[in-house]
Amino acid sequence: MLREIIQYQKNERDKLLSANYLPRHQKLDITSGLINVIIGPRRAGKSFFGLHYLKNNNFGYINFDDERLVNLSNYDEIISNINSVYSNPEILFFDEIQNLEGWELFVNRLARNGKKIVITGSNSNLLSGELSTHLTGRNSVVNIFPFSFNELLNASELSDETTQKDIFYTLLNTGGYPEIITKGIESIDYLKMLFRDTIYKDIVIRYKPRDPVMVEKLATMMVSNSCSETSIRNLSKIVKYNERTVSKYLLYLLNTMMFFQIPKFSFKLKEQLSSYKKTYLIDNGFINSIAFNVSQNRGKRLENIVAIEILRKISSENKKVFYWKKNYEVDFVIQSGNSIEELIQVSVNIENPKTLNREKRSLLEASKELDCDNLTIITENQTSIDTFNWYGNEKKIRLISAINWMKNG
């Protein structure tokens, strides 16, 4: 039975390997002996990336997101059948490994025996829990998110201004999930399905919460309030559930990687951990398909797409991101080591002088406190460099369109 499943999945694997592939910017490390971990939300393209990266290697493949593999207990039988189907492959590729109970001990044992291993997972607990506990120092992590602006631009035959705008507004409004981009699937119905599927498979099945309906209600509320400050106490009041349960359900939702949070900056770690956080979505399409008052979300969509791009950068550069708030607010504070590298404000339309001055004042206030002169305002379509003076505090502020910011980094 197991051999038949692996053979069936091999046929599926070979079909995927023959399909058109839009290259990603990430790379695997299959020569160092480290376990390669590809992590990201469901349907973001982790499997497709891994398969095509390994395309010219002798590798065996098994996908554990398959109900027929739920009750596997003899893990040595997995290896013997993979060896049989793939003729003793050099590399083992385990897809959605978190569905295999005790996977971390199994993978660790294989790695100790010299096997080259690639795994994927749709749950960030792979990093914070099982992975860090059992694979410390023996893994290389690659994050795969829905397509980025530069990935789509590099895959396009054209790079003119019209093409760049088309790509930008696609990501801004409908998002970058691969099946929407490559197959032209209608985004709203697809993302509603993906939203429910993620909650069911990655939360209801995995954690068995007492109130699954409340999990979905909390998730929907978080989408509608994305880019806004939230706290466990406020969420508890809104959904009318106790704080302990809301805290637990929120952790489940963050583990799916559909959501991520940015803490408020403070020089005191305790204040960072206890303060309000701002919640963002891994793909703008969820705002359009799940949130309420979609027509009023233009500014929210721009801020969210900037947050996603910052997350990509800090994931690979070992940096941290915060927001800052005192009398004024700055959307993003980028920290590198012990210093603040850049302060970023996002504003859809700064044609109104009052709006522009408010954004500049916020940056100058934060600049003075955080000792950072690299100040940026990301707009929808304006680019320039301004010198701004406020009560004797004068700084240069870069205004840049979102397209140019994403394109040039």
C-alpha cells in the first residue's frame, strides 16, 4: 500500500517537474549536510520551489499532506519504499512534514546517518518549537512567500513602466499566490477557500480547539483590522471570549503564517513584549477577499504590501522590524544589530500639504529619539528628496514610489 502511494506521488511529482516554473530568488544548500527547511504559508509555492530546485538531482519525494499517510507508524518502512521506488535516491524530500507525528526525531536520525534532506512545512512552529529543539545548528531555513514584485518582474518578458504598474497593482489588490498568478484563477473565491482550508487543516485538525467557529471569527476580525494595533485584551472584548483562549487561538493563527505581527519599539525588552502589536497579512489578496469595507482599504493595502516586503528582507538579513509611537507614529522601524537603520512611513496620497507635513513630523520626532537620519516616505506614485525643518530640527527625507522602492530595495 505505502509503495503504491509513493509511486502515485512520484507520478504527480514528475508532472509538476514538467510544468512551467517561475523562478524564485531563494536557494537551497544541499552540499553542506544541513537539513534544508522550506517554510511558508499553504499554497505559497514551497513544494514547487523545492521540486524544481532539485530537478537535476536524484531525489525521492513523499508528501505527508495525504490522508492515506495519517496513521503511519513504521518510519523505516517509509525509507525502504522510497529507496525501492526511486532506486536509492541521493536526497530525500519530505513535503508538509508537520503532518507526520514525531517527524523531528525521524528526520534527525536520518541526518545523523548522513542523509541529505529537504523538508517543507506550513506551520511556523517548525521554527519555534520542534525544529529549534531537535535540529539546532543542523538546519538551513528558506522562507517562501507568495510571489514578490521582483520575482514577477524578472519572470516577465517586459520590464517597461506599464508592466511594472500592472504587476504592482496585481499584488496590491489581488495578491501574489502562485495559482492566481500563473493560472488566472479568480482570486476572491480561491482565497476564501484557502483561508478556510488553512484554518481547518493547520488549526482544527492539528490543535483540535474547543471552539473552531471562534477561531475563524477571530481570523476574520484580524483580517478586517490588519495594519492596526491589537492586544489580547482588545481582541478578547471584541470576540467576547476569555483572554487565555484568545491568546491561544491567536498563536495558532500566527503559526499558519497567514498573519504576522510587528511589535512596538521600545529600548526596554519587557515593554516590547507587553505592548500592542500591529497585525499584517502575508498576502494582500486576503484583504480584498475576507475583510469588510474593502473599498476603504486603499491605504491599508499599501501599508500591508510594504510590510510583506520588509518581512522578506529581514527574514534573510537577520534584522528586526518594529513600529514607533509616541505623540506621533512611524509605521516601520528597521533595526540592524544595536542601531536603527531606517525609519519608514507609508502614505497613499501626500498631495495634501497637511498630510505630507504630518508624515514628515512623525519621522523627525522618531529620528531625534532613535538617532536615525535615514528617513523614507513610501507613496503610491511619487518620488523626490525633500529637506524638512520643524522647530529647528532639519533632516533630508526621501519620498519614493512603492514600485521604485520594491524594485531597488
